[in-house]
Amino acid sequence: MRRNKLFYFLNLTILAFVLVVSGCSSRNEKNPVEKIDGKIVPAHNHQGQSEAAPHSNVINKEFLDSYKPNKTDYNFYFTYKIVHSWWDAVALGMEDAVRQYEEKGIHITYDYRAPEEMSANDQVKRIRKAAALNEYDVIGVDVADIDIVTPVINEIIDQGHKVMTFSSSDSGKEDGCKRIAYVGNTHNMEDGADLAEALCKYLNFKGKVAMLVGNEGAPCHEDRAKGAKKVFEKYPGIELVDVKYDEDNDVKAYNFTKEFLKNYPDLNGIICCNMSNSVGAGRAVFEEEKIGQGNNCRNGP
């Protein structure tokens, strides 16, 4: 007879973002829909324009509402880490922003592309190709790996293009990046620490935990993991027994969790640092009947 165990899942993801860019060159209109990475998605989108304050961490709503675009037509290129349902939801918000700007007489188009599997080298190819086309006002990138992507961002900017970073992955000024703006989460490490504290408290500061990070080198994934690890190190009763990089892939997270459960039968919790791994981990735990009765498995905020 299998013994029920208590598992606590913390899904450390960015909840929302707004893409904010400044205007520049002109652009032709695209078709209303197009096929991107095997999916049919709207082609005529983008989101609220705003010149980012150079050294401000937060752009308030009043600033956004008062922003006046310099032109009536814009075209943008965005590449994010990986094709994922969360990003499909983001696209809906972008479409809504496009409609709002259309009502103000501002026509916006965008390309919104990502690989099926996370790859910084793939990301580099995409933004270089976008720059070579010379038809985008701004190129936006959700940085997959600071060391690989930052030099290319700088290279493209030196060629005269505008490049911003967005979402929860920044290639910051402190990394030597010349990007014109960053819009997204600036406290991933704090998020990881806060939720690790919640996990430790739930376990009464005693137990074995494992961690699923995401993609090696991705700023948001790595920072969440760093924040969580610092908390675990504070408590002698908490033992971090294993860490795996699942590349933001729920199937890989599922398989790694199966390994966790096999190798550590007395495991008490799993902390998850990206959008997909809590899905794969939860499925594996459910199948192994390791979730106790009632509310023994909880999702982080």
C-alpha cells in the first residue's frame, strides 16, 4: 500500500506585462492573420506605445495614458522564449491594446514569434533576421540567456536599430546591455525567496525539497532559483536534495519529477521556477498517488 505524502507546489511565474516602446521608422500593413510556428495567430497586433523613462523601474498609469505616439503607423517584432499557452494569453492582451490604439487613429502591426523549444541561439537568429529586414520600429526580446543574447542586442543597436527587452527576462544595463528599455518583472529573486519562505513555513521548516528551474541561463528562472536557494540555506531542517533544468517543458518536468519520486521516496515538496514545470510536476505526483487527501497540494500565487 502506497503511503500518501505531502507536496507543496510553488509556481513562480510573472503574472502580467505591458510592452512599452518608443516610435521610430515607418512600416507597411500586414495580413490580418498568419501562421507562426505552426499556429494561426493574429498578425496585425501590438501593444501600448510609451517612451520608457530612462532610469525608472516603474512607469505609472498616468504616464502611459498621457503618451502621444509620434506617428500613425507602427510595426514591431517580438520574440519570446518558447511557444506556450501563457504567451497565447499575452497575445490576447496585445490584440486588445491594438484595438484601443486603432480607436485613436494609430495603426499597429507586429510579428510575434518563438521557437517550439527554448534556445538562446535560435533567439539570436530571429532578432538578427528581424534587424536585417529593416522594417521594424522596435525589436523586442524576452532574453533566454544574458551571455549569449546581450552581445547580439548591442550589435543590432550599433547598427541603428532599437531593441528593448521584456517579460521577466532582462539583459540589463549592469550586464553591459544597450537596450533602450525593459518592461516586466524586476524582482524575480525576491519572488523566489518569498515563495520558498512560504514552502518552509508550510513544512514547519523541516523536510526534503527538490527544485525544477527551467532553462539554464534564463535570467528569470535562474533568479527565482537563487532566491529560493538562499532561503533554504537559512533553515537547517530544510534539505534541497536535487535540482533539474526542465527547459520550461512540462514533459521534461514530468519525467524529472518521476525521478525525484523514485530517488527520494521521503520527498516533501517541489518548488517550480517557470510556467510549465508545475504542470508536469503536478501530473507526475498525481499519477504516483503522492498527494494526500484534502488540500495537501497547493499552488503558489
